[in-house]
Amino acid sequence: MVSVLVPTSRWQRVKAVGPVLGLVGWTLFTWANRIRLAAADTSLHGFSRVWAIGLAVAFTLVALALGAAALAFVPTSAATPGGRLRRGALALALIGSAWWAVRGVQISLHDHPIGFKVVHAVLAVVTIGLSALVGRWYQRLERTLA
């Protein structure tokens, strides 16, 4: 990794890790809100409460670590994001997409108010869309490095 003292433009940084930062930001927004909502939900008890909060904390911590790695990366003319950053971004994209693909179907088939279903459909579609962008970013970098 290159020193953070190497001058680069903001555009070079965004171009190098932009899809990752987009997915990280969305993941933080989604799961940090879930922590708040689960903590305030009086209908959650025992394992259900631990699962809801624990899952949200796990997604949030992964997103924070990945975001820190993406922000620490400073591109130069020859540098591409390191393997850990690339694999971490791909893992978050795959796990987040899989989670929302399953939960989206479950929520749509369950007896929930239409507003609840719409909000969760939006969460699912945006997560899967951003994950697809990360997948394309990953493939482009892998082709570049091959």
C-alpha cells in the first residue's frame, strides 16, 4: 500500500474504490438503522433480540472495516486496491445480496403491511444493485491484474 502522503485527486480515489464506498455507505445506513430499530423493538425477546442486534452489528462492523480500508487506499498510476480490499468488498457484496434475496422473498410472502414490504424491497434492490457494481469493479480489477 502507498503512503497516505502521496498526493492524488479526489476523483482518482473515488474511481479506484467508488463502488466499494457506495456499498459500504449503504450497508452502514441500512444496518445501523436496524440496530436502533431492534434495540427499541419491545416485541423482540431472548434469542430473537440477540439475533437481530447481533446480525446488524456484524454487518455494521464489516462495513466499517471495509470502509476504513477503502479510504486508506491511495491510488498511484501503478497501484490497484489490494487483494484483501477486493476480496472483502466481494464478500460483503455476495453476503449482502444473498441476505436480501432471501429476506426480500420472505418479507414479501409474509403478512406485513404494504409499506413495510415496499421499504424492504427498496433495501433489497439497492443492496443488490450496489453489489452488482462491486462485482463488476472486482472483475475489472482481476482482468487488469491478470
